[in-house]
Amino acid sequence: MKNNQVNLEVYNQMYLGKLGELTLKGSNVKVFEKQLLTNVKYALSGLPAKMWLSSGRLYIACKEECCAAVEYALDHLIGITGWAKVRCVEKTIDAIKAAVREEGLAAKASGAKSFKIDARREDKAFELNSYEIAIQAAGVLFDDNTLAVDVHHPDAVINVEVRDKCYVYCAQKKTCRGLPVGVSGKGLLLLSGGIDSPVAGYRMMRRGMKVDCIYFHSYPYTSEEAQKKVEDLAKIIGQFGVETYLNVIPFTQVQMHIKSHSPENYSTLMLRLCMMKCANLLAPRTGAQAIITGESLGQVASQTNENMACTESFAEYPLYRPLIGLDKEEIINTAEFLGTYPISILPYEDCCVLFSPRHPVLRAPVEEAKRIYDEMKIDELVQKAFDERKIIHFSIQDSIKEQFGQ
């Protein structure tokens, strides 16, 4: 859809998103662009908004009443490097200068004292080149001392893009970058109530992977509050990942069986192996081609080289560990950006913590782990837990309706 097909008197607000890495994809770039457009259309479904892509830009024209919803969607849209609310004007230097003046006054009201113009002319038929546009546009603010010019360290950068029409904007908000969710298949995330696993899911979503979640609940040893905590984390994953399905697995009987049939120091590792077995059962049901965990090398006893080799030996799908080389501070920084950190640190323990042995095995041989697992004869209980799973759906679309009533 082109701009001139949209009635800008009806859709009187305009947003521009800058495409990121997907523009480097060569001959199949259209596949990535189509997915990005599909994702944003899904998020804003039913709202008075029109959206299209052109020359490395995402355009959204909307009515005033849905601006908050559009901005919320753009904040969570993986595949763009940033977005701005823009003034869309005709391609004349007088219209550009008037829009620049409005942006300059708004910047000054926000505390800016200096500015520069960043002009780009995609339409080469326009009578002025980028430098000439910048010079003339800057004059409307410089000549009457509205703002001082500072081309090296300006308080405000006013952008002028001459395309099918002219787009003028100042404040840009950086976003998630990455590839549009859905271009890299689907993964199944082992989601706990901790800090790490939501970040692992997010990092895979930034590589274009759609994510569904699996959570193991051991009521009454883990509380309903603990499950609610995980549901809140899954909700955030659904906001950044377009949508997600949370599969809640009742694992109490499995854990009690491990407690009574496994050597104590192996109990955490046996729990991880049972989780992997259950993930193997769920992956084909969800269409997942990989399993994702929040493991980081050396962070806890189950995440030594040897113990992770045991876990991986039970995986029937590729096992992705996007946090493997990150330290806790790096993981927390991402969790704070996502908004998952304050939820993850709520004092409701998950099943892994509650049944942790005092002295867990650190370097379990794979063959020994398999022998102990086989001797437990636990597969029937794992299958039963899988069959009794509960499925909950979360999406960016539902979050927008909930928050903005649209």
C-alpha cells in the first residue's frame, strides 16, 4: 500500500519504523518484509490503522485515538531498529520548513538548546539535494534564535526524509532490532519462574524464532502464585513474540518419584532429564523444531559441561542455549529491558529450587545418568503428566485490547 492510497485526513497520525538487519537479506528480503508486516498487522488487528512497507521503512497511518496502541506495538516489534511519530507533509521546501519549525519548537519545549538537520532525499526528482534541504530547513530555527546549531553534539536531531511525501521527525525511540518473529521456525522454551529463561526466549525471538513455552508445576509444593508468576512471564514473551502458548505440566508425581527412586545428589539432574523427555513429547505437537533453555555455563550445578551433556543426550531436537556465554549481569540487564526482572525475583520458588539436593552431582557421566534414569522406570509418569497439561494463550493483540480497550 502506498501513502497516496491512505486518506491522511482520516488517518491523521503517522509513524515511521526503520527496518534493521532484514534489509541485508538480498534476494529473499521480501520474505522477511512480509513477515514483519504480518506481525504488525496482527498486533493492530481491528484498529483504525493502515500499514505498509517501502524502501526500508515501515509506515503506519492511524487515527488519533489509537496512537497509544500503535506505540505499544512498535515498542514490542522485533525487526525494526527504532520508530518515530512523524509529520507527513507535501514535497515542497515551504512545507518542510514549516514542519521543521514545529519539531524545533517541540524540542525546545522539552529542554533542547541546540539542533542539527539530518536530511535524506530518496526522491532524486526533488529540486534540492540533501545538503540544500538541510541548509534551508535549518534556517527557520537558526535565524530567529529558536535553537543553536551544533552538528557534532546536538540536543535534538531533526530528520527530514523526502520520499513519496516528506516525513519530518525528531524524537526516535530505539527498539529490539533483530529479525521478524516467524522467519526462523519455532522453538519450545523451558520456562521457569527465574530470570534466565525469559531472556533466552527473547534472544531466540530476536533471531526470528517463534516461541512456545513449557512450564513444570508441582502443586502443592509450588504455589498457585508461582504459576501466576510464570504466566506473567509468558505474557511478556507473547508481547514481544507476537503470540505464545504456555503449556503447564503437572509434575508433582514425577518429582516425588525422583525423590524416592534417585540418588539424592542426582535428583536435580534426573528432573532435568524428565523435563527434556516431556519437551520431546510436546515439540511435535506445537510444530517446534528446537528446544530452548536458559542455561549459562557454570552458573549452577546442573549447568556444568558434563551435566549439560547429560541433558543434551536426552534431547531429540536441536537444543539451543542462547545464554551459554553470558554472565548474570548481562542477563539481568536484558531482563530489566524486557520487564521480566521484577516478576522473576518475586519470592515464589519453582520446582527446581524446592527439590534441590544439598550436594548435587557436578560432573555426571552420561552413561551413569542414563543408567539411573532407566532404573527409575519413570517414563509412564512423564507421559501421564504430559497428557494432563493445561494450555494458555498469550498475544500482543490481547495485551493491546486489555490495556487500551481497543
